[in-house]
Amino acid sequence: MKISVFTTAILALLTFVSCNSEPSLQKYFVENTDKKDFIALDISSTILNLDDTKLSAEQKEAINSFDKMNILAFKANDKNQVQFEAERNKVKAILKDPKYQELMKVGSGRDGASISYVGSDENIKEFIVFANRKENGFAVVRVLGNNMNPNNIITLMSVLKESKIDMEQLKPLQQLIK
């Protein structure tokens, strides 16, 4: 009898500990991906359409550190302003968690953008871009990768200018702009 009570207590403790109820961007994405006012998009590194033979070693390293992008956008309109405010505040609250280290912020409280990251300066696991505008809505972009660092990001941005981006992967975002 003692063994079964002990076993039950351990299982209950493990269940309690494993059920992390803290909000995170990943949970937010999962919970909202299929909702009607949201547009979700996953973009792989193949969107860049790069010729590997023309890349330098530094550029290859930057590209290899990039895994994918997850984009979640809320399309605001006259009828959903209350929901827009509520959802925008949820994202802002999540980004206040200390694990999201803010790099920069531009604009005012109503319209603006911020860039944050998760990880250390030399091993960035994800970059987060959060942009919002009352008239259009907001978008959260998660750039995921392995061993990303600021130099890789700068190099990646320069490679983006030279890439032949596959616009077909970005088609769902056109709804947000219209």
C-alpha cells in the first residue's frame, strides 16, 4: 500500500511540474493559428533560393544558423478593435518575460515595433520582431535557428538583398496588407 501511495504522489508531482502554465510565444502561436482574424505562416530557409556555390564561408555559416520563420499576424478591422487590443496586450505581456531580451523599440505605444531575442549574445535561439499598427493589426515574427549571433544576423540581412525570395510562400500575408 505504501508503494502505491508513494508512486501516486511522485506521478502527481511530475504531472504538476511538467504542466507549465506560463505564457510563451510558442503557446500563443499554437492557440491562435487557426482563429479567423489571424494569419499564420511558416517559412523555411528555402525561401531564399540561393546559389550555394556563390556564397562565402561566412554567408554559408549565417544561412546554416537560420532554420525557419514563424509568422502570426492579426488583421484588424472596424469590427474587431476590442479583440485587437486584447490580443496585442497578450503579446506585449509575453514579451515582458525576462527570457525575451529587448534589443530595440521604435514608434509609440499605438504604432511601433520591437526586436527581441532569446538566448545569449553568442548563441541566439530566436529573434522576435513584433510590429503593430492600429489600422492594420499586428504581426509577430519568430526567426528560429541554431547558434545564431549578431554577426550571422547582419550577414543574413545582406544575403537577403541578393536572394531571389520565393514570393509564393508569402502569399497568405497579402491578406494583411489589403
